[in-house]
Amino acid sequence: MSSIGIIANPASGKDIRRLVSYATTIDNQEKVNIVKRIVLAAQSVGVDKIYFMPDSFQFGWVVIDDLELDGNLTASCEVLQIPYMACAEDTTRTAAWMEEHSLGCVVVLGGDGTSRAAAKGLKDVPLLPVSTGTNNVYPEYTEGTVAGMAAGIAAGADDPAEFCLRDKRIEVSVDGEFRDIALVDAVVSDDLWVGSRAIWDVKKIEHIVAARSHPASIGFSAAAGCLEVIRPEDDRALALHLCGDDETKAVRKIKAPVAAGILSPVDIQEIRELGIGEAYSFTAEHNCMLALDGEREIRVREGQEVSFRLTRNGPLRVNIEKTLEKAVEHGLFNRD
Amino acid sequence: MDVTKEQMRHMYRTMVRIRKFESNAQNDFANGKIPGFLHLYLGEEAIATGVCENLNKDDFITSTHRGHGHIIAKGGDMKYMMAELYGKSTGYCKGKGGSMHIADRDLGILGANGIVGAGQDIAVGAGLSCKYRKTQQVCACFFGDGSTNQGTFHEALNMASIWKLPVIFVCENNHFGISMSQSRHQAIKDIADRAAAYGIPGVAVDGNDAMAVYEAANEAIARARKGQGPTLIECKTWRWRGHFEGDPAIYKDPKEQEEWVAREPVKRFREFLEENGVMTADEMDKVDAEVDQEIKDAVQFAEESPLPKPEDVGKDVYTDFDEEVRVR
């Protein structure tokens, strides 16, 4: 007996990044197809109960109806009867329910923001994030079948920690009060409003703290990644203080893929490494916005103290390849 | 993207103008002062405001049967609008068109429109005109979610895309086509998804957040002016009232209505301006009072204006084509 939960964000893949860069567009019908593949693969590796987050597109019902009509649904499926408001809190609330009911694994379809929302509700139940957005660093681009196999195997494992990593996270405080988290990067932007949420203009960015960084990713963590690679398993983060308009202060000048198809110049005046438990703190010199994992979230007023602390309190994330390799080692794909 | 404090202050005034104009129209209609049909824009103020703040006077808009907000945001005169609603000869259409036909060519307002989806093809024509004449003008085309099932929507996006016309398609997804909820009139949730079928960018934004709309429109309009073609912006919002005044809207879920009203765009913008030191509460109260006076003046103007004369019933119905050609 094993169970998984599926959280699919109908809003991912259609924000302003389609207009200001060359970001991927993914419609909800394609997400339905991905979820179907996840369900089919998961039930094929032993999952017998699947819970869906309720949402305005009704992913769960569409998938259940289609697979039942096809005669392909063997697992018992249930769309959770919890209230939804078509906002990020739906994801957090659903993830928390799945944690409370000790599901075997939670598969999350969306971008960094969706993963972050789910991570806020999870602690020990493994998270398997599947990318459907843009500028995604945290969730993997992976085929639904593969994700479903890995989720099913993780859900049925005695010790999922064998192929999961307890991720880092950046804990954000303002004036000493804990406010939120980021899984990939926390960025200070010269914006005054949340607006369309996404950030893309490097000229507005003052600080970047990246819990992971690699030049092969897209977004502001990639700016750190073009200086130094920091992997999820590394117990450190990189903090950058950018130059703004005054490039004479620059100690490093790079270009980095901060948005899809766009390599922008980034001038850096200070680079700091943070260890686990260390914080990058500053006093806001003017009103600004904190963007967490690529989305503007928290308004900060001039004079407020901001702290980004690196911890290993993130979710237990399933390493898909490692999970499937372990499954081969244990003969889980053998039919005899 | 830059936006000045002056622009934000202007946006607040625009939103308040729309809110108060519509609230007044609601009351005057209920009291029998306004004849005909009335489709109110209450709750959707952030969209017209956020888009039109990016437009120049000579840019175009096309509108819908729910068009008062668009006309006000594009600079329409509330006196002439109110007079039109009252059916008076001083109105924009000399009292013969009513709420759904207000137009002002001097302001680039190509008309509200009683036919669902009809503005989309007019917008393509305006866009073609801008491109043909090599001006930097654009056309913002407002329409609702219901109209995206009309053939005109698909024809317009297709043609605008092929010819890379400077048209910004602004879908006001208020979740209802007349009394039919979006979930019952189309199998998609995000109308922005439909842009991909025409090879143009499609984005979805919070239509109750004036700055989110402003930001998306700013980028789309800049793109259009550079000759990069059309964009589809889907603004998620909620129609506070029934489809028309008099519609009891029993098809709405009261809980959903309550949740959306809690995301009230004018109040949200007011809080944003105050939090960011753009305007103080006193300054905004002063704007509110000034707009109250503007509305009173508009009502007085409408009430004191004469009705159209019966003998003029046939006038202005058809264009005098020979005269138009001769003037040009």
C-alpha cells in the first residue's frame, strides 16, 4: 500500500516572462497529459492511492475521468475536498494536508514558485518537483512517466532518505521577524510593487543570495552561477551585492542568462560566501521589494533590517535518477 | 519599466472616476433616470486604468457593451457620457446611442459596441491603419471572456499576428459570459493559452491589480510600437454586478462573489499608494471629493440638457458618404 499526492498549478507557464523574454508557454491541457503519465507510471510501480489538489482547472477530475474512460485507471484516486482560492496558499495548504496524512511522496507541477509554496507545507514527506514553468531551477525538466515511476518508488520505499536530499533554503526575516523562504534565490529589487510578480530587469536588482547556482540555469541564481557553481548538496550559498548604475564599483563584470533567451550584463561590487546558519543582512536604503525564487513577494520599507539566512530546513527532495538507479539495484523492475 | 508618481496619482483618479461614475449610474438607473440597458464595469477598474495609462491621446481603443470604464480611462468626458446615458441631445451620440455606443474619434475611442466580439476586428483595422500609415500608434482592444469563443476573436488574432499589427488584445476575464460561468462556456481556464495558436505572446495577470496590468500593458505596447506585433493579455477579474442592471445574478456563487470583492481593486491601489508614499490618505480623500463634484456636475449637465427632437430621429443614422469623401 502506498500513496502519492499530486499538486498541479494551473497558473504556471503564462506570466509576463512570455512578453519580456522568450519563455516557454505550456497550456493546461499539456499539464493534464503530464499528470496522466505520472498517474499511470506511479500505479504501475505499486501506488494504489492518489490524492489531487483541488484547483480551478480541475486537473484531478479531468485526469480521473479520462483515464477511467480509457479503462486505464487502477489506483484509487481522490480530489481533496478542501477549499481553494486560486492562489499560492492552495498549494501550501494542500501540501500540509499531505504531510499531515503521511503520504509517500508529493509530486508538484509548476515552476520555482509552486515548489516553494509546496515546500512551505512539507517537512518529511518527499517532494518531487516537475517543471512546467520558465526560469525553473528547482523543479526538474522531466518526462511525466519518469516522474511517476520515481514518485511511486519513493512512496513505497522504507527509507526514502536513501535517494532524497534535504534541501537548503533561505529563511527571510524583516526586522527580526521570520517572513518567508526561498529554495533557490532571494533577490532585492528596486521595484515598489508586486505587479506581475516576475523579475527580469537586472538594472533593478541590488542583492542576490543564491542557495544554488549554476550557469546552466535561468534566472538570477544563474548570475551567481556564472561566477561559481554551488550544487544542492554543497553546504553554502553565494551572496552578491550588485553595482546598480555605478559600474565603477565593480569587482567582477559578467554576463548571465537572467531570463529565457537573454544574457544580461551583471556588475558585482561584493561577493560573499555563506555557510549553513549564516545570514546575509542589510538595512534597506529605500523602499524595495524582496523577490523569492523569481517572484516579487515582500515589500520592504526604507530603514528596515533584512536578513537572508541559509539553512538545511528545506524539503526532502527526490533525486529522480538516483531513485530509479536504486530501483534497478534492488530489482524493482524485474518481472520474475 | 518606469512609472512616475504623477502617473500613479493619475491612475488613482481614473479608477475613482470609473468607480463613482458607475456607482452613480447604478443608482440613477434604479431610480428610473437612465433608460435602456446598462452594463456596469464595477470591480474591473484596474484593467482600463492600467492599460490606458500607457496610451497616448492619438492611440486607439475598441470597447465592449461594458465600456464606460474604457471611455473614462481613455479621457472621455463624463458630462457627455452621462448625458448619453440619460438619452440627452448633448451626449456623445446625441442621446440616440445610449450606454453601448459611446465613441470619440478625437480621443481614438472607436466605440463601445453592443455586439459581443465586434470590437476585435475593428481593432485589427485600426492596427492596419497605424502600420500602413507608418505611425507609432497602437490600438488596445478590450473584450470579455465570452467573446473569445466568437469567430471574430480567432480571425482578429490570426490576422493581427500575420501582419504583425500594433494591437494589444486585452481580455477582461470576469468569469462570466452573460450568465454562463467560464467553466461552462470553455474547456480552458487561461485564455492567454490561446495566444500560442496564433504565434503571439499571451500572458495572464491579476486584473484587480492596477500595477500588474500597467506593467504587462507597458511591455506589450512597447513591443507593438517597435513593430513586433500583437500581444494577448488576459486580466483575471470579477464582474461585481449582474450582466446588466436588473439581472439578479442568481447564477453566481455568493462565496465566490465575496472572495473576489475582497480583492477590490480601488482599495488595493489606495493601500499601495499610501504604503509607498505616493499619496497620503488626505490627498486621496481630496481626489475622491473632487471626483464626487465632477459626477454631480455631469449629472446636472445631463439633467439640464434637452432630449433629442423627434424630428431628428433620422439624423446621424447613416454617414453622408459623399460629404465624407468630399471633406477628405
